[in-house]
Amino acid sequence: MPRPRALLVSLLVVCGLGLLLATTLVWGPPLRASDPTPATGLPTTGEGPIQATVLRVGDGDSIQVRIGGDKRTVRLACIDAPELDQPPWGAASRDYLKQRLRPGTPVQLWPKAIDRYGRLVAEVIGELNLNLVLVEDGQAFVYPKHVHQCDAAEYRQAEYRASRHRYGVWQPAGGIQRPWEHRQQQRLQPSHRPRPALAPKPSWGSDWPAPAPSGAGTPAPERQSGTPQLDTPHTPTPAATLRFQGPRPPKPAAPAGSKPATAPSHPPH
């Protein structure tokens, strides 16, 4: 009995190895942590770097690369470069990165996260660590909110040296406005525009036009007596003024032979 059992186990092992070999030949090797994920097509954070080729530079802290056969937008981790609407610093930072990363340059990406815009956040390594070089040469600030993703002490030391030598964004005393503060200001600006002042309401009410000041305009021409005032509104005359105010006319004389009517002294029976 021991010999048939050993033969059965060996047969099962051989079948398992054959099945694994067939799966590898058909589907390829299993995905690594640094490979693009099938669901989103974006690389995931992992231990090893991702090989990529630079296609173009967007601004001072974002680039477009090719990973395998796919295009990806990469946000440089742990730093924040001036925005393009912060002249001349934004354009200077972008041009600096363009000189360092020309199209076709091979780079290694050390992924840190995927941001809310779907970009891969990574350290970009060419001949040097480009993220760190931008800070060292005063073309970007350390991003306090996300510097924990990198070697924070190394990045802060590089920023300190750039500020001491007044490189790039540190030329003005204390440095230019920080990019994250600039973006926050731009988001709040539309809601803080001053509203137009409302005209005060007149004391005589809003339903009637304002009375014309005395003496203003051209005086109306005098009208001839007896001319009807067609444009003058009619005002009712009080009843008291309708009574006759002059001497009354004499009463008509009674006809001859008639007696004046007198009131009876006694009421009729």
C-alpha cells in the first residue's frame, strides 16, 4: 500500500505543476505591487520603483509620463511649486523642471499615494531626486501637509539652505506667498467681492415720483381767462360754497282780490 500512495502523491504534484505552467504561459506572470492595476490603470503604492519615460512637464510639480503603454499624470510628492498665476515664479519653476526632465528622459517613480484627481503622487528620480532638487534650488516649497510621505528631515534641511541663500522663491524676505495659501485665497475671492451699495429710499415713499424742486424747469405759460384747463385735475367743490352769497331777489306780488293765507288759530275738528 505505501507504494501506490506515494505514486498518487507524485502524480498530483506533477499535475499541479503542469497546471501552473500552463496558466503562466497563457496569462503571463502575476501582477506586482508596482504594476498598473487592471481596475483603474493606475500604479499602486509599493516597495519597488516604477520605470517610466517623461512625455512633458505640466508645471513646477506635475509631469506626464508613459508607463508601459499607458500615459499617466504624476504629481511630485512632498513639495508644492508656485502656481502659474503667481508670476514670475510659477513659470520659472516650470521652465526649471523642463530643463531637468526633457521629453524621453527615463525616470523612476517611487509612488506614495493616489490623489483625489486620480494622479499618481510619487518621488521622481532621474540622475537625482527631482523633488528634493526643486526644493534645494528654491523652485518649490516643502509641502507641510504631505511631507510625512518622504524623508521630512532631509526636505526641511534642503529648504532651510535655499532660504539662507535666497534662491528662487526665497528672494523676497520670508519667501513669496505659499502656493497652498494662494489657492485658498483664489477659492475664497469670488464670495468676498463687495456688493453694490443700494440707493436710499426717499422719505416721500417709493410709489410716487419725487416732487420737483421749486423753481426747477421752465415755468408754465399763463393761460387766458375763460380758457378751459384741460390738463388740470378737477377738484370737487365743497357743498358750503355752492350756496348763494349775494342779495336775494324780491318775492312776486300776490294777485288782486286774494287774501293772504293765514294759519288757522284752532285745529280743525
